[in-house]
Amino acid sequence: MKIRFLLFFLSLVIPSFCAMAQMQFVSPFPGSKMQNPDRNVIIRPGELLNTKALSPRYFSITGSLSGNHAFMMTLATDGKTINLKPSDPFTFGETVYVNVKPGIQKLNGELYSGFSYVFSIHRQYTDQEEQLISAALLKAQYETNNVVSFSENQSVNSRSNPSDYSIWTNKNPAPGQVFLSNNRGLAEQKMWIIKSNGDSVYERTSPTTGSGWTINHNGYLTAYDDSDTNSFLMYDSNYLRIDTFVAVNGYSTDLHELQIFPDGHYFLIGFDVEIMDLTTYGGQPNAQVTWNVIQEFDKADNLLFEWNSADYIDITEAPHENLTNGQIEPVHMNSIEVDTDGNLIVSSRHLDQVNKIDINTGDFIWRWGGVKNQFTFTNDPAQFNYQHDARRIANGNITLYDNNNYGTPNTSYAKEYQLDEVHKKAKLVWSYAHPLINGKDLASTATGSVQRLDNGNTLIDWGFIPLTGEFPNITEVDASNVIQWELQYENSDGIYRSSRYSWDPCARPSNSSLKATHITSTSAKLNWNASTGAVKYYLQYRKHGTVNWHGVKVSSSATSYTLMNLTPGKKFDWNIQTWCNKKGTEQSNYTAINTFTTDAAKLEDGSLNSKATLEIYPNPVTSAITLHWIANNKNQKQSKIQILNLMAQIIIEKTIMPNDGTNEYKLNVELLNKGSYLIRIVSESEHMETKFMKE
């Protein structure tokens, strides 16, 4: 039976190499041997697909040991990429056969041919090997595992002239604030947003670690957190956590990079630790080899692209790794940059290399530096090594931070290269090394970043530096390499990355903070969080299903407001925006619409009564207030409308003859002083009252 099974799948797989030419991208990599049991399958033919014609019946996933797998099929938001998520994990040590029947339809009606391919699941590791894998992950994180993350019980503070850091120079820096987080070491771990003069805009202390504290491409704040699941966290401009990002398919999330864009799609890096027999290289039979995996997701968290360095890079390409060690990390990827053409520029420290990867196929477009270098370096014979943070900048050049660990001397540099990608030439057009301090070069062992600013200045984070108190952590230089701004963090050997951005948000209250509480038949307390930049808030509400809103201005010192005179048993909509100046000309967007429902009114005997409410509007009021109520006045008795101050003194009194049923009455209150008042309607049989605010 097993022979028949294998022959059947061989008949599918052998012709697949021709059919695979039709497929733009598949993952796992065809023929790969070390996949995790709990993982999905990605198939991207390349063209937009006819979603109406796409069906799970075109696909089958079969394990050589586990048999046929049920799966969930999802088409990603790009309209091209198909995700197949098996309901159950694969079995350790088995081969997996993926078969696609002919007939998948393009949007233009053309059909794809069928194809098949295989990959394999790694064997089950022993308990001891699992411990070795955990140790290898810790080692891989060690170089950069030194930045702050958030939790709900962490302390938050804002203050001026903190003693945690010193501003050495502040001449003519670029506009904006500096985002930084010190490495956890002798100093308490903190995240900062600071002004150039050193004043703290924002500070948060955390007992856990993190990385990459910055404003991301989508305008939100992001940071790495390793307190639980090793994940990136995203925060709004009120510093409230709103999302989490993790690697999938059994990979641990690498702290080096999260790139998230306005359309919601994002890139991150995963760790893939494999147990490999390296005795061929004089190494260990169970060496722990840590590879890196790039993953791209759409806004719905569908996996669009997965690129495992183990499928494209040979372990011997790492020039400084000792293959006889038990733990080996051939790649150590530390930055992803989405290039102007949509492809990926990736820095790999342990390869001494920056690569450009085709986002559609996964193939290398070019390889720059290291053993597989394709470029000729001009006027930079030393090239770069153990580098970080490769970025395409506005003029088309590429900047990077050259740690230069293996240089002689090992001085660290910020560098800018002009690349001729056709003729494969790399010209060094700018570099900066810090002037000697006490006769010593600034040499960084790891981490660091380079940011070209809009005014032409360059912000350089020196990464891990000697803990001697002699060197700065961050330096900003102008186009002439003159230092314009410089910071040293006390008792810290480094800052992973730092960045400068303008940070003056007019933040709306966070949707997660919106709550309606203390709901009665005629009132509800609406709550929100304090918002960055708020001068006041503008709250609006309406009966659900109606068009017109009622608006209320609320002081920025308040984070709640109680609505009065609501109709019992009704559903209401409400939302709120922030005003960042007194006139409201600078304002945030409104929050999402929230709803609440008032309680039904009850008489003393517990029966329902819809005639127990006095409604007034607008509230607050400036000139005239309108009263709306339902009266029980079959006997034609007079009622009095009274307005009382806070001392219970009657300020205004009107005698009226209400209808038996619905009534509406408009009362001029323009002459009242600003403040709070009580308005009531009294008769022989009824008493209704509520509060209002005169502005």
C-alpha cells in the first residue's frame, strides 16, 4: 500500500517542476526539509484571481504519515495569494504533498494548469534538543534584547531636565523630537520622546524588554515586547496598546524589525532554529543553527510572503562564524527596507551583506558585500562588516551603520553609498566617524542606526558602546559633518535604534477607552481617556436611527460627561473628538460611533411608564432652551416651569396650561449667568426635573 501511495504522488510531483513555472511563489520552499508541523501553505499564481470561481476543491494537502488534511482556504486582500491553513498539525518526520488541480481561474477568465510539490517536516526533537533550541534563541536575541515595552501597570511620567541623560550639544538640529529607549543594564529601562533641549515629552518605565521604539510608517507607535509571547505591540497617540504582531508557522518573533504601512500590511522577521549535523564541517552532530524568516502579512493578517534564509543561503557564507561551535547563526538579519519598487532591501550582519530580494518570487535581485558579493566597491576598500540598518533614502542612495567589528582599526561609521545596480558598482559618497575622544575611536560592538533627516542632517545611533562614560549614544551631524546635537545616556552601554520625528499629535480618544456607565432611564455617563494635545473635547450624541447630532463641549481636564434628560428605553449613538485649540479649528477625527440603551422608566409599583421624562435641548444652552415632556392633564390643571440656582432659589418661573399628552415649550434663558441650574415642571399630579448648563 505504501508503494502505491508513493508511486501515486511521484506521478504528481515529477511533472510539477514544469508546472511550477506558472506559479509566481509558493511556501514552504519546494523540497525544503525542516518545516514546523503547525504551518500553512501559500500559493500565488501571480495574476488577479476570479474570487467567485475559487474553491477549496482545487487543492489537496496530504501527509505521508498523517494522511489527507482538511484546511481553511483564504484569499488574501491582494486578490492573488491563496492561504491554505490545515486544521491539524502535520506529523514529525513526514513528507507533505501539495496538489493543485487544473482550472484555477484568472480574473480575465484564463485558467492555470495543475501542479504539485513537496516539502518535509523536521523530526521530533528530544527534550534536551528543545532546551538547546531555547538557549540558541536567547543567544540570537542577546545582542539587541535591551529595549523597553509596555504593560498596563508600568509607570508613566513626563518631566523636564531628567537626570537619565545629558545633552552634550544642541546647536541647530533638525525639527522634531527624538525617540529612544536605553538598553537594560545598569540604568533603569525606559522609553522616551524628548525635545532637543532635553525636555521630556513622554517617558515610560518598564520591567520588561523590547525594541524598535519609533513612529512606524502608518503613524502609530510600535515597540517590541518579550514579556510574554515575543511580539511587537502597536500604540495609538495616547500611548494605549491597540494591536499585536507575531511571526507565524512556529517561528519566534525576532526583535529587529517591524515595518507596517498605512494600508495595514506589514513585515517582520522570525527565528527558525534547526538542529543540524555539521560534522561534515568539523562541527557538532546536533548543532543549533538559527536562520531568519521574513514574513509579510496583509491588513487581515493573511500571510502573503515567507522567505526563509535556510532555503537561499549556505551556512558557509558566514565569514566570522565558527562552524565547530554548538550554536551558529549564519545570517542575523537586522533590518528590512521596502524599496521604491516594492522589493526588499535586507541587512544581514553575520553575512557582512545587504541583499535585495524580489518580493514576488523570493529570488535575489542582487547581493552586496560578503562572500557572495556582486558589487565593485569604489573608494571604500574596507567595505562594511557586521552592519545594521540599511535604508534607501530620498536621493536614491542607501545608508547603513557600519559597526566594522572586524576592521583594523574597528572604528564605527555611518555611511552612504550610491549604487549602480545595473553595472554592480557601489560608490561611497559620504561617511562619518566620531572624532576621537580622549584619543580613542568610537567602536560599537553591535546595534545602531542611521537616519537621514529632511533638512539634510543625519541622526546616528552608535549602538553598543564601551561603558566608560566617555562616548555619546546619539549624534546628529549636518551635511558638513559638524555636530549639531548629541546625547549621552547615563549608565547605559547603548541604544538599539533612535529616530527623530515631529510629534505633536491631536489625538482622538482611543476607541478602546470609550464606555457608557451609570446608565439610568434618563441619563448615562460617557467615559473616555485623556488624549494627547487636547484643549477640550467635543462630544456628540443622538437617538439611534436619527440624523441630527446634539453637541457638548467638555473641558480637557474631564474624561467623562453625564447626559441627562434622555428618553427611557431608547438606544443612543455617541462619539467624541479632540479639539487641540480653543476654537476647534485644529481637531482630531471623531472616534468610532458607540451605542448605549437607557433603562425603561418605572412607576413606584414597578409598571412601565413612558410619561415620566422631561427632555431639554440643547444642553449646554446659550440663549433658549426647549422643553419636551408628556403630561397627564386630563383635568386641565396649570403647571409651573421653574429654574432654580444651586442654592435652590427660583430664578425664573412661568405658569402654563399643558396639553394632556405631548408638550413642547421654548424658554429664553439668555440673561442667566453661566453655570449649572435645575429646571423643573410641577403641578398637582406631577413633578419632573433635570439639570442643565448655561454657557
